[in-house]
Amino acid sequence: MEREKKDRLALVLLTACYLKMTTLSFAQVISSQELIKNPKEYAGKRIVYQGEVVGDIMERKEGVWLNLKDGDYALGVFVVKGKLPSIKFLGNYKLTGDFLKVEGIFSAHCLTHGGDMDIHAEKVEVIREGFQKEEEMPLLQKLWVKRLFVSGFFLFLGIILRNFLERKKWKQKLRK
Amino acid sequence: MLIKPKIEDIRLVLYYIGRITVAVGLSLLLPFFTAIFFQEKAPQIDYLFSLGIFLNLGFFLILFFKIEKELRWMHAMVIVSLTWLLMPILGAIPLYLSGHWRSFLDSVFDAMSGFATTGLTLVQDLDHLSMAHQMWRHQMMFIGGQGVIIMALSFLGRGIGGILKIYVGEAREEKIFPNVIETARFIWVVSIFYLILGSLILGGIACLEGISLKRAFFHGLWIFMAAFDTGGFAPHSQNILYYHSFPFELATIFMMFLGLINFNLHYSLWIGKRKEFWRDIEIRTFFFTVIFTFLLVAIGLAKIRVYPEAVALFRKGFYHLISGHTGTGYMTVSPFEFVQAWPGLAMVGVIIAMGLGGAACSTTGGIKALRIGLVFKAFIQDVKQLMLPDNTILVEKFHHIRDLILEDRHVRSAAIIFLAYLMLYVLGAIMGMLCGYPFLESLFESTSAAANVGLSCGITSPAMPTILKLTYIFQMWIGRLEFVAIFTLMGFLIALMRGK
């Protein structure tokens, strides 16, 4: 009887722990697609999100804004001053930005930031440094550029020549 | 009986298209120099290659199809509609070469969206797109907003007869000056003046909000181009949400509002006639429709407390309403939020706002405030007339540039276009539903495409069916040109096949 009671209590405690874990935090990484498509499920909860820093790091009075991209979507992350690690690369045409892991509270409509969907980061770490990308040169286009400009030049000459001849004809007509 | 167009008619059309192609092609030098400035080597070649294609085609048409012939209304309309089909196809070449679009059709979609100042996009990985391609995307909006042909005529207009007809064909019925070239140049002077001012304001805010000076300048320039021309492209995938900045959002609201104003009204304000602003039927109608549609949005959002704070309601509800009403399409929420969080009533409010649009002779799309105002006034006039004795004739007036008497011809032409737009919105919605999307979402996206707005509730994506991509391209094209030029082209093609 005593043992049964203990078992039941353990089961209740385990269930409560599980429920607390699933409603207040998500230990595994959640993608931006999941967050954007199911915001209600994660609103107000602690989540782990990771992505590449793209564009700019925007410093404001109260903290720093960055945008982290994973796959097709990007999410705004707000970091309180002093909590942002050193970021070397910001993603753009020439660079792949640093890859960050962020732990923080997700808001579907953040009240401190005018209803924006964002993450207020509590912990940020660089998990992979970015790098300079190599530009692929379009060799076929390069070859065709010369040909196109040569043919364009001759067509332009043709127009000038035709206009010149037309004007000459017109002047001759006027003289007659 | 249909009269078959002659060879000379076709030659004349092709000759004009050639001249316009050269002018638009030369504008590719701007993204080319941007590529040089940012030392982006591959885009330099992309733009030289595209410039080569533009110039070759343009010179070819000028050289082999030149003809001295009077330009008739039919020619003008066919030139306009074909030009607006050809430019997005040619303009899509550098986009496609960048590798950021899944197919050539996707890049044509974006080029049409750019020229027609819509803002719907199928680009992939926008955050890593080169600065040169960003410049071209936003530049297409700036050219398209003022008018592709207006641009070509402003710079290459010497010696072109019948320009007025082409000008009208590009959905601009009103002239500011008696001379169309002067009107076109005034439109460019106003636009470039605001471009400098707006870029400095937006760039300044971006800089104060933490973006480096060089990048802030370009962001300011691009966002202004797309806001004033009510386009809606932005350099990052999150659109305006990228900036997380209330001042930046307020500035874009102001720029979008500038874009919706009739260029005639801009002229009146320039010469100091400030009272004109409040007297004009378009501005009055616009304020009335903004209040009405915002009520729908605000009640809808407040009812289920989507944004519990007034500031958030303003930044999300009002922002998207103005963005939709001006035909811009700037967003500070993800496209899916409209469907997930916004109630039907709020979505309907935005759909109505998108469908109504801004002022005539501006850079906006949609039915336009002037037409709404005229139809509404005619309705009031009819009701009033019923209340009066039978032998009384009621005269209704309205103010648009000058005092005018409301006549049947005004109402008729306004009502026809009004109806045509409604049909276009419904047609796109039906296509969306045929592709398996729900009614409200299909109507939202269809109205956004046809009224050249650019707000999306998530349907527009590279994965959407090809038939829907084609439908939206068609809607953007026909919506930008306001039907007449497109119908004339159809008539021209039918006459070519069946005429005698």
C-alpha cells in the first residue's frame, strides 16, 4: 500500500516535471520556420534558436538587435548590452556570417518592441565562425559580353549611317 | 468589320519599342557601377551581359523597323502593353543570372513585380543578394512607378510625335503641363527631389539606429525608391521588420503617403497652393476610406486582443493598412501572421484598402480614390434627386485640380474601371482556390497582385503552382496599365489574325 502511494507520487511528480518542461522551455533547437508558422505554441517560452547573423548589428540604447537566419526565414534577436559575444562576420553577398546559438524568450508579439516577433536572448554563443565566400565567375556570360558589344557597336554604326543618308537625301530634296 | 493592321503598323510599334528598350537598357549602368563600387565581380559581368542584350535588341529594332508614320491611339496602346511585357522579361535576365531565383519564370515574376511596383517576390536567400542586384530590384520600382515609357520619353523624347497617346496608355490620364514631355520631366524632377530628401531622412534614421554609414545610405535609397513608388521591395527577407525601428516605420509611412498623392497635387503644393490639398476629392476620399478600413482592422484586432497595446496596434494594424491602401506592401510581420493571428474582419479591412488604392496620376495601383469618390458622389446625387420634385435638376460638383461638374461620362468611365478591377480581383481569387488555397487567402493575394500592392499572406513563394505565378504576373501587368492598353493589344492581335 505504502509502496503504491510512493509510486503514484513519483508518477505525479514526473508528469508535472514533464509538463513544466514542455510548457515553459524547449531544450532542442527550434527552427525559424517552426516559430513563424506556429507562434502561439512557443509564445512566452524559453527556446533555443540558431542561425547565421545577416546584415547588420544594430546597437540601440538598451541593447543590440541582430537578425539570425536559418533556411528561408530570419528572426530578430534582441540582446542586452554586454551579453553579445564578439561577432566577426556578418552575412552578406561576400560573407557567410557567424553562426550563433541563442537561448531566450520567444515573443509572437513582443510588448516591449511594438508587437514584433522576436527573441529576447539570455545566452548567446558563437558556434561556428563565418567565412569569406569565393565569387563564381560567370565564364559563359563573360565570353558573350564581348560578342554582344561588338554586334551592338555595328548596329549602332548602322543607325548612324542610315540617319546620315536620310538627312543627306532630305537636304538634296530641299535643294531641288 | 476588323481591319487587319498593316506591316507599317507593326514596324512603327517595333521601332518605338526599340527606342524604349535602349533607354531602359542604359539604366542598367547604375547597378553596374554599384557592382564596381562594391567590388562585386560576377554582377559586373551579369549587368554588362544584360546591357548587351538590351542594346542589341533595341538597336536592331531601331535600325530595321524605322518608319515615318503618324502614331495613332491603337499604336500607342500596343506599344505600351508590349513594352510592359518585354521590359520585365529583359529585366529578369540579370536577376536570373544571380542564381537567387529558382527559374527564369520566377525572375520574370519579380521583374514584373518590380516594374509594376507590386512588391511580391519569389527571391531566395535575399539576405545574401549582391548590392548590384539590390540596386536593380529597387531601381525597377523607381522606373516603373514613374512609368517605363515616361522615363524613356523624358530622356529620348526628341522627335517623337504622338507622345500624349503613349503617356495616356501608361495609365496616366492627367497632364500637369500642356506639353507631355514637360509633364514627364516634372514628374522626374519631383521624384528625384524627394529621392534625395527621402534617402537622406531614411538613411539618417538607419544610421542612428545602428547601421553603418555606407550601408545606411544604400538602405535609405532603396527603401525610399520602393516606398515613394509604392513598391514594397526591401533589401532583407524580413522586409521592414529587419530594422526593428519605430522611427523608421513612421518615416516609411510618410514616404508611402507621398507616393499616393497625385502628381498634379504635388505640383499645386510646389507652387504654394496648399489649400488644394484639403479640397481635392481624392484626398478627401482617401481619408474617408482609411478611417473606414482602419475601423474594420482595429475592431477585428482588438476583439481578440492580437496586439494588446495601442502602440503595437498602430505599428502592426495601422502600418499594414496604410501599406496596403497606398499599394506599397511593406510589412513588419511575417506573411503567415495575417492568416494565423489576424481575424477575418481585419483581413477584409486590408483587402478593401488594397483594392481601393491611392490617387490617379500617382505611383499607386488599385481602383483609385478619384473613381471611388466619383461613383460615391453619383450615388449621393441619385438619392438626392429622388427626394426633389420631378422637374428639378440637381447639379453635383467636385474639386479635382479645379472645380468640375459631375457628368455621366465621368461616372461611366470610373464605374467601368471600378468593375473591371473587381472582376480582376475575383478572377485571381478563383485561380487561387482552384490551386487549393482557401477563399480569404486567395482573395488577399489576388487583390495584392492586381492592385500592385505586395502584401502577402504566404501564398506567394517559389513553391507555388506555375499557373498561379502566371496568373499573378498577368494581374500585375493588367492592373498596372488599367486595362485599356491590354484590351487594345488583344484587339490588335485578333485583327492581325482575323482582320481583312
